[in-house]
Amino acid sequence: MISIIVRVKNEMPMLEATLDMIKRQNRQDFELICVDSGSTDGSWEVLQKCGADKLYRIPAVEYIPGRVLNEAFGHSKGEYIVFNNGDAIPQNEDWLEELICPLEDNRELIAVYANQIPRPDANPIVKKDYLRAFGDGKIAAKWRHFFSLASAALRADIMHQYPFNEDLNYSEDIEWSWRLKKLGFKIGYAEKAIVEHSHNYNLQETAKRYRGEGIAEAYIYRELYENDPSDLSFFRSVFLAAIAEFGRDVIFLLKEKQAGWIPKAKIYRFVQRFFAWRGRTSAFYKQASWSRKILVSCLAFDGGKSGISAYIVSTVRQILKMHEVYLLIHPSDIEHFPLRDPRLHFIEIAEWIKKPIISMLWHLYILPWWPSLKRYDLIFLPAANRRLFCRYNNKTIVTFHDLAQYHVRGKYDPLRSFYIKHIVPYYLHKAPRIYAISESTKYDLRRFYGIPGNRIHVNYNGYEPAKLDSPASAEKLQDKYAIKGKFILYIARVEHPGKNHLNLLKAYEKLPDAIKCDYSLVLAGSMWNGADVVKRFWQNMPDRDRIIFCGFVSGQDLAGLYKHASLYVFPSLYEGFGIPMLEAFASGVPVVCSNVSSLPEIGKNAVLTFNPRRPKEIANAMQSVLLSPVLADELKAKAYKRLDAFSWERHVNRLLETLK
């Protein structure tokens, strides 16, 4: 199936022709998704009559290209995603077939862009530019890079992994394609997939657009400019480039018998090149003034299946928006690390060091003496409860997550308990700046480690709204996990006793039969220490057929579990923060949780709490919400408001205060 996404803002009268040609395509295995950005010329009224499978609009002031594209993609169901501007008119009934066939025939291609021809009213300068950029594709193939999303097809699975950058106001398509090209992906050109699309910008509009594209280029090609700053030179980027392009203009205009346009071409080219250079240089030097090199330890990544690993990914993703990240990581973990970015550099640490004891000692006593540490502007240890330094410079920050071992007996083996209770506090005291992810964790650091409160900075975690996009359907969840009907959800690795699955199972047994008949219990998470205790208890339960262990779940399946759950229960005996609570909030699922550690602090009045060591209290809390739609709606409304207090942007900005 194909999903065609049409972006619209004041595209009349071309919009009507675009929609008509889409409907007339020989290939009809597509859904049509249209998004309008505050049109005032009648475009919205036309869209309302076009029979789109999904139609919505956003205020013009909220239009950010990458965000709009990602949101529209979130509504799609297709294997292939076609983005087509509302004013890009397909020129024949085979446009869609010609655009999709290269992707179907060649698995190495991840995207294909269409051939664009200028409109009949295009001025000769615009006409010449389009012929060079598109045409047979031979000229553009020699350029550093070219791609256009005005009409293009992309693979949905690639879009899931690599969404568009939501921080750019221009050239989001160039940034996306360049980023993936650098990762080794291939992009094609479909010469026979033709759309009519062009704009006759006046000089003011040209200056604005090229300046915006120049600003985007400073971000996209930053590494190239650092290695070869000639593109930042006025002489090369403006003077020589304008003369060269003007020379080509003269030849073209004379051939076209449009000599009267020659004086205009001279002005037009200078405006183009000057404002692109101005935007590029101002943005580049502005970035250079604050962009820094940050070293991040990712040696406690757990294969990407723990809360620590999720924290590392989220913080690195946010840091990359502003700075270069150098990630210490084991080779086997690179394939599990989901981010790829020109600013992200992997520093591979030998695999033999990954063994827990060796890793702890190496990170503590060897890594701090690396001479190369001096070249970084900031060193970030994101798992301070597991990996620290024996010595620090004043550019080091650490995040401490929890002291669960003081609250959950038997959580760790004797050796690790000794390390956490005696080694970690000694070296944590030496850290120049300590961040705790909750007041609960800060209290524990003061109580058990004796660290003064004025040295601990509380910095709440955020959550990833994009993680909840494109949820799997209930039908897919049923096929994959045998989940039927309504269900209660808990997402946590199956770790006994810390995550408290045993008391949750006992609580489920205590629910009235009518509730158990209506609601199954879904447990998503990897098997961890003590999981055998939980599984043995489950195997002897009369209700075991209503309890589903999904294993580790991520991506669309995870988003689907949240979306379709009737209740989220969080019975953990101890949490330093509890990000799944925020994800449940964002998914519109009411939450009941433990009344210990950070959970009541994070949830506040948006949750119903219980004593996690008393199964009857857990059962009563679940029953109260499941039997009261009014209470469930009240909790959901408060949860949406509570989300305002949490974001990764705010969290990372706080971490980076040390750079100021």
C-alpha cells in the first residue's frame, strides 16, 4: 500500500488539478492524507470535498516543515510514503507508478524524487534552473547533493528510523537526504515521474528564501565547511558563483531569444548568491561560537533494553541538535544504538572490556587518565550509579538515577552491592556537578551517601512524544501477542523483586471475576534477574491464560500497547523517576502506581496510588479506575496538564549549563 501525503497552504488554483490527477492515476493502491496550514484562498474548502482518507489542518503559525511531515507520516499506513506538494501537478496517469517502481525494483534505494518541469508562466531564468536541476538528471548528479520533496517517494520503514529534522525552517528535505546519504543509503531520480511545479519569486521573496536555505546549509554541511571553508568565502560563494551562473544564463537566454532578461538575470543571481552566503556564514559562525564537543559514556547501554539506555538515547538525541557528540560505546552496542547523525561520532571500546567487573574498573581507573579527554568541552557520565571516574576535571557532569538497592533487598549480588554501597559513594563525592532525576533520588543521595543537598541538582527527565507515533493496530497486537479485547498494561523488565510483578499477579487474582473476564493483564519487558520466580508463580495461577508476557517491546508495538490499554499500572517497589508513567500520560491512559520513591512525586494528583507490598491495595486501585469512567477521565485530564513539567529539551539545557 502507498500513502500519498499532500501539504497545502494557499495552493489555488493548482490544488484542484493536483488532486484531480492523483485520483486519475492508473495505480490506485493508495490512501490520501491531506494537511492544510491555514489556507485563506479556498484551498481548505477544496480539500474538504476531495474525499481524502485523512484530512486535518494546523494554524499557519505552527508550520514547521519537518514537524508537519513527521506528523502526517504518523497518520500513514503505507509501505511507501509519497510526499507531493499541493501545487505539484502530476502530468500523466503513470506518475505514481513511475515514482514507486524504482523502490519496488531496487531494495537499495530508500527514496526517489520526481522530475519537475516549470509551469508555462515560469520566467526564463526559473525555466533554465529547473531544466538544469531536473531534466535527464545528469547535471544534478555532478553536484555535491540534490533532492526535492516537492514530489518524492520514501520507504516507510526508513522514515520510522530517520524522521525529518524539526528544527529547520528550510531545506528539511536536503538535510534528511544528506544525512542518510552519509550513512550509506542510496537515493534515486525518476525522470518519467513528472510533475509541473515552479515559482516566480520576486527579489524580496528570493532574498528571504535563499537566506533561509543558507542558514539551513550551515547546519547541514557544517563538517564540510569546517574542513574546507572556501564555501564561506564571499569571493567564491558570491562573486565567482554569480558570474558563472550569469554566464550560463546569458547563453540560455540568447538561445531562447529572451535577451531582454539578461539585465534581470544579473541582479537575480547576485541576490541569490549574496543572501545564501549571508545566511550560511552568519549561521555557521553563530554555531561555531556555541557548538561544543561533548564526550558521552555509553558503556552501560544494556543492549538498548533498559531505562538507562533509553535515557542515554534521549539525552544524546537532544544534545545533537546543538553540539557534536563523541560516544564511548562497545561495537556490539552500536547496532542497537538507534541514532545516526553527522554530528554523532562513535568511539569504539574493546569488547572484552564489556564484562561487568572489568568495565567498572576500566571506567573508574583507566579512562580518567586518557590524555584525549582534554580535547572535549564537556564530559557527560549519564549512568553515575554504574560508571564513574576516580578523578574528574571541572568539565564533567554526572546524572544519578536511583539507589534502589537500599530499598529493595536482594536486588543485586554481593559484589555489585559492595560496589554501589562503598565504591560509588566515595568517587561520587568527587564529581564536580551531580544531577539527580528526582527529589526522591536527591533525598536518597543525602541520606545514604551523605552528599550535601546544595551539591545535588534535581533535573526531571523528559519523554519522547515521537516514540508514541504510528501505534500498531489492535489487530496487529492480537496477531503478534495474542492480546484480545481490553487490557491492563505494565511495561518493565521482569525483575524480581524490584519491579514487583509478583504482587501485581497476586493483585490481579484478587480482582472480581467480571473484571478479569473483561480485562487481561499484559506485561511487556525482557526477562531479567529473578524472572524465574515470577514465571513459576504465573504457571500455577488459575488466571494464567489471561496474563500475557510480551517480552521486550519497542517501536510501533510499544506505542500500540499504550494506545489500546485501558489502564496502566506501575507497582514497582522503587523508581528513580518512571518514564513509562509519562508515556502513559501522553497516550491518554489513566495510571495507578506505587506510593513509594519518585512515583507519587512525578504523578502528583494525576495518579491513584497504592502500597506496592499489599496486593489487595493494588487490586482496589485498579478496580476503582476500571469501574469508574468519571475517575478515569479525571486522571487523564490531570495527566495531560502534568506533562507540561517534563521535556528532554529542558532536561538537556539544564545539563549543559556547565558550558556557559
